[in-house]
Amino acid sequence: MKTYLQKIGRSIMLPISVLPVASLLMGIGYWIDPAGMEGAGTNAFAIFLIQAGLAIIGKLPMLFAVGIATGMSKDKSGASALSGLVAYLITTTILSPSVVGMLQGVEESLVDPAFGNIENVFVGIICGIVAAELYNRYSDVKLPMAVAFFSGKRFVPILSAGAMLIISGILYLAWPIAYDGLVTFGETIAKMGPIGAGIYGFFNVLLEPIGLHHALNSVFWFDVAGINDIGNFWSNTGVKGVTGMYQAGYFPIYMFGLPAAALAIYRNARPERKKVTASLMLAAGFATFFTGITEPIVFSFLFVAPALLAVHAVLTGLSLFLAATFHFTAGFGFSAGLVDYILSLRMPIANQPLMLIPIGLVMAVIYYFVFSFSIKKFNLMTPGREVDDTIEEDEFTQNNLSGYNIAVLIEGLGGKENIVSIDHCATRLRLVLNDSKAIDEKKIKSTGALATKIIDDKNVQVIIGTNVQFVHDELKENL
């Protein structure tokens, strides 16, 4: 079950990856003319960019349906993506207020408000999952000669349509109840104000290693429970000083705190390993600071020092609490890195975003000294402190500079015959093996990988970093 949820979390990254496009377009538009969204703008080019960005934000649930259907299909097929789109269109049309009103024989204004929010990310995720599962199971089906045209991949959209008719019937009864539960949960956290924001940030970090943080994020960032923090921020339709409270506190952590943790890891590396550790931590720290991608740093200490993850979670919650308390707000389309921070500065709804920098500087100091103290006090084997590392520094550095040694990586994974399938997310290789006990973690690490995580007897993750796609492609070619 956990592995399947991780697969969903990985696939969610595909539709989320389009958000930087929306934030870039809207950020530049607002930078040119901050009044463009409010209908008072006079710059046609700015209005053009802003509306283009809104086209993406407004259709995010549909993008989730298509993206997840693609990401979870066995061969990333376009037919699966089309099936996800079909599933989404059928569901959102049948359960739209106008159609529900006709089904119930009442005026549209009397329909349960839950159906007015049926076009949401949660429904998009359901449609994507259903389409992908049907594709994986039935895309090779051969029908009788009379209807052979609809065999194989063409059969999947038809199945998806039929499946979503049934699921739409279930949602017709269950969605109002489920929606009320989600709204209650979101409202409970929202009513807690800054404390709620801190609690959210704390659990977000704890769930990140297993990929379940995406589910939590969807409640607060998107329009699953009516909060829609990202959508409202970039469409400038929220409340100044409040909208963005579930985003702003991440900027001090990602731009300052975690890079400071990377510096602490480097400073506490063994003298003979500092050169190698510097290259790893510099790349990881820059990725976090510039783009907001945290996995390279977090996974560098997660397995060797899990307690540091708890520290990271507490400090993240504290940062969100402080930013929300003082009503310092900013937003992001992808993650809380420098790019999104700069783009959000000119958003009319952003409130004193420059004050996030002092919070970030304080967090940097706390992260550095807490991580340094913990590493020394408890002799944590963070990168560069490994006692039994038999890989020579020059060889390790050469591997990193010249690219990953795929042949050695395959050996470390137990050989070609042990590899069943490979996939990747933003920073990790995700592999299904015949036997995870056959891997050689030290050999895998010698290729430049940051860490290896054994999920169960079949599933293994290899943490690579932001260049994981190239490693994945070369590995797949060799296989």
C-alpha cells in the first residue's frame, strides 16, 4: 500500500511541474503591471501574460487527471493520458450543478454547494488513477474481429468512460459527505491561524520521505477544501496578509535553513572527504536555494540521522508559524526557492515579503548550529563522515564530474537480471527488483548516488539529485 501511495505521489509531480510556467507568466505580468489582474491594468502585454498563467492555474484539476494517468501508466502512454481526460470530463459534467439540478428536479441554485466544487484536484487524481489502472490492465486486450478497431489502447478510453459513470454515481452520493469532511478539516486548521499553519508545516516535512505530503498539500494549496492558497495567491483573489500563509514560511527554510544545514554537513566532514562533500552539498544547497527542491539535502541525512528530520520538521513548522503570525506572505508556483520568491514580490496580494529574509537569516543560524551540534554530539554519519568508505576521493570526484558510472550502478543493483522496472521522480530512481537483498549499497554510492532506500523486498529507491532524468535514461538504455 505504501509503495502504491508513493507511486501516486511521484506521478503528482508531473502536473505540479507545469506550475512554474504559470507563476513565471503571471509573475512577469504582475511585475510589468500589478493592476493587470484587477481589470485596471493598461499594459496589454502584462494582461496577456497574466491571463495565460491563469489558463494553467484554472485547469489544474484537469492537468492532474491527465498527468497522473500518464505517470502511472506502465509505458507513460498518451492513450492513458487521453483516458484520464475522458474520465475527468465525464465526471465533472455529470456532477456539475446544472446536471445535478436536472437529476434532482430542482433549480441549480438549490443544488448542494459541494457540486459547485466538483472540478478539483481530488477528483482529478481519482480520474487519473482509474484511467492508468485500466490502461495497465487492458491496453493489450484483443476484441473479436467485428469490433477489432477498438482493441488495445483504443479500448481504454471506452472502459474509462464506463468506469467513471459508475464512480460518478458513487460520488453523487458520497461527494457531499466527503467534501464536508474536507472542508471541516481545512476550516479546523484555518481557524487555528498561525498555529494551524505551523502544524501543517510540521506534518508536511514528516510525510515528505514517503511521498504522502502531496495529499496534505492538496488540502491547503489547492481547491480541495476551499482554501486554495496557491490559486488564490496567484489570481490575487484572497485576503492580503492571509492568503499565502501556507506557503510563505517555506521560503526561509528552503532559501536559508536547509542550505545552512548543507554547510554544517560540509564543515563536519572528515578532512580527507571535504572536497567530495563540498561538491555534493554545494549542488544540493544551490538546488534548494534556487528552485526549492529539497530532496538532495534531506535524503543526505534522512537515513543516517532520522532525528535531524524531526528537527527539520519542527523548524519548518516554526517558520510557517512566525510568517503567519506577522502576516508576512509570499507564494510559489513550484516550490519556495529564489525564482518563485522573486516572481511573487510584485504580486499585489503579497504582504511584506521582504520580511521573510530576516526570518530566513535566523533560521540559517539555527539550522547550522543545531545540525553541527547534533552531528558532533551524536557522531552522526552524515556525508563525509563515513568511517568504512573504501572509495578513494579522486575516483569518487571523477565519477561525479564525468557522469554516473552506469555499469557499476547496474552491478550495485544486483545485475541486469535483478532489475524488473525503473522509473524516476524529481530526484530519485524508483526501481522494482527481483530481490532487493541482492543490492550492494556501497557500490551504488560509489557511482555518486546520495543514498539508497529499501522499501521492501522488491522496491528500492536510489536518491540521485536533480539530474536523475539523465541517469534514468542512460540506465534504461543500458538495460
